[in-house]
Amino acid sequence: MTTLYASQQASSYATLKRKGAAVSFIETLPGTLDPVTETYSGATTVTVAGYAVRVAGDPIRYRALELIQSENPTLLFGSTTAGSLPAVGSRVTWNALAYTVRDVEPLAPDGPAILAYIIIAR
């Protein structure tokens, strides 16, 4: 990330940290498939932590995903590690409810993402 956007990323993250809620997106990877036994081994978990606030979603994206906007929040997310974003299919708890990531739209003006709009669904 160039210095041009580094200060904006830091400022955005600080605001999300003050105003938002701490969230952790968790993705479970099955590991390696053994073709003989047809079982997986070495499963791993990837966690992307940061802060988020609920924002108005894009109706066009909701239509494309066949989701109801009022039931499936859009989060503005800033990762504790710049450029690190959750994968589609990751799980998260928001407002004490379990959700799955359905869409990730990074805001990356000059390389790594500084924020992202994330649509989650139950």
C-alpha cells in the first residue's frame, strides 16, 4: 500500500474500531484428500479479525444474490491486518446470530483492500 492510502486506511480503521463491533470471520478448510481412503487430513481454520458497522446495502447486489436486504446485513469491515479479507463462505456472528459470508466487495484504491463491503446471510 502506498503512503497515499496508508493514512486513510489507518483513519478508517480507527473510526471502525471506535464506532463498530469487533468481529471474526472464520473459514474452515478441509485439508488434503487422501484418494485411497477418501478422507481429508490436516484441516485448518483461517480467521480474519477486525471491526464492522452495518451499512445500507446495494439493492442490485442483493437481487443478483437473490437475498432480501432487510434480512441479510451489509457490513463495512476493516481488518486488523490491512488487505486481509474473509472468503465467501466464511462464518461470522453478528448481533448474536450466526451468518455466512455471501459477497465481498473490497475497497482497494491502490493495491491491498483498505475496507470491504460484506454481505452476510443466515
